[in-house]
Amino acid sequence: MGPITNVQFEDYLERFNSDLIESLQLVQTSTQPWSEFRILSNYTKTLPRKYFLCSLKLIGDVDLSITFTVSYDEFYQVPVCNFRVNKYQGEQEQALTNLCEIDCNGHLVKLDSHPIFDTPWFSIHPCETLQVVDEFMGPETGVLEYLKCWFGLYGLPSVFPMLQTRYI
């Protein structure tokens, strides 16, 4: 398929966001401490570039809140996922920013400046995204299908495998 443009990304972002929120699910395993998740906020905004932000909470023995954004990287010509994580034990909240860089399921995840908010967020580095996603795309693949495939490979499920999408 090749790269999608920023215009294509912005044209399909709200539909992608809607489909993503409808299909997001928590995969239950015997070793996982969370029993459910809730969407706390979700919106699409243009400031100065279009992006969407979603905040969710994993509920269990220890609660986690994950806030993530999906935006477009002009240099790499691919979507990017940035996220923050907070851990809750009782009423006490702790931001998980003590790691600067980790290898997570083969992806380089590092604490970096958010491309829109200019504050520290974790990001999945986009350097090989275009080539990897293209391996799964045919020449007639549409933009929405491209975004869904990208999210499965480079979005939240790549770092938090207990969160999966179930597209219909």
C-alpha cells in the first residue's frame, strides 16, 4: 500500500477512533491482575494537528490508568502512539516514568517529548513502521484497514497485550 498521507490520516481518524473504542477488549488470563476496564475519556481534536486521545482504567488488584494519543508523524509518514501510565494502590497515584527506554515485544519504547503536547510521554518509535505494516497490506487496502492493522502492530496492544481489538 505504501505510506498514507496526513490528509488521509486526518480524514479517517474519527472513524478509526470510533471503531477502535467499540472493538477494544480486555483479554482475561489467569496471571493477569485486571478484571475489567473503563473508558474515562475519548476525543478527537485539532491542535494544531489532528489527533485522538483516549484515557482508560484497568481495574483489579492494582489499578492502572493509561492515556494514549494517536497522531501522525510527518517525517516517517506513519501514525504514532504515545502513552502515559499511572498506577493506583488505594487512593495513591504513581506515574510510571522511572524507565527511559525499554524493548517491549520487539518495539523500542522510550520516554520522549510528545509531538503535540511537548511533555514527556512514552512512545513507540516509528522508524520501521512503514515497512512492517506494508508486509500485511495489499495494494487495494483502504486507509481505515491500514490504521487498524497499524494499531494492532504498533499501537496499545503491542505494549499492553491484555488490551486487544476485535474488529468486525
